[in-house]
Amino acid sequence: MKLTVFFDGQFWVGVVEQYVQGKVKAGKHLFGAEPKDQEILEFVWRQLDHLTEGLSQSVESGYGITERRINPKRLARQVSREMEQRGVSSYAQEALRLEYEKRKKEKQVDSRQQKEELKERKRELKVQKAKAKHRGK
């Protein structure tokens, strides 16, 4: 799992990339103003689990995380290389896009159902008014 915090021009954004069996799931969290180290730790401790549980879309990644133990010096070099990199991986961007599209479709379905229910309710009220008028009330 990897958390990348960057400034997108308007807000500070944290992107969480979760690698599971050769697949990448990604989620986004808006920090707003520049987060302090304590705020990032607070996010990791309290909100990271909730964010990763809600992720359902994943993308096949070209690499997997190895299960064998890594030499600490090599790990330190890898961390320094990743710290120099800017932004998030293209796999994470693809996973974010898929998650966004999924939520967009769900919202469209919900709004369509609400519109139909409202239309049906208006029709029922119209029918009731017509019956009441017909009865002379």
C-alpha cells in the first residue's frame, strides 16, 4: 500500500494505492490546506481503512509486490527513488477513473429512479384531484 500526497493546483490530495495479487486499487482523499505530518498520520490511523474498504474497481498491474524479505539498504534506496517521483502511477489513475465512472453510473441510476418516483407521485395527486373534482368536493 502506498500513500502519495501532492498539490493538484487547488487542493492537497492524498492518493492511496493498494496492491493486491497483481491488481491495483486506488482511492483519493482531499486534505484541503497543506496537511501537517500529524494530520497525515491521523488520516492513516482513522480514515484509511474506511477509504480502502469502499474501493471495488481494480486494474491489472504490470508488477506485483514480492513476498520475500528485502534488504534494508535496497528498501531505503527504493523509498528515496519513490520520494523523488512526482504524482501517482498510471495504474492508480486508471483505478481512480474506473471508481469514478462506477459511482457516476450509480448516481445516474438513483437520480433516474427518484425522477420516476416523483413523476408517479405527481400523477397520483393529479388523479386524486380529478376524482375529488368529479365528486364535487
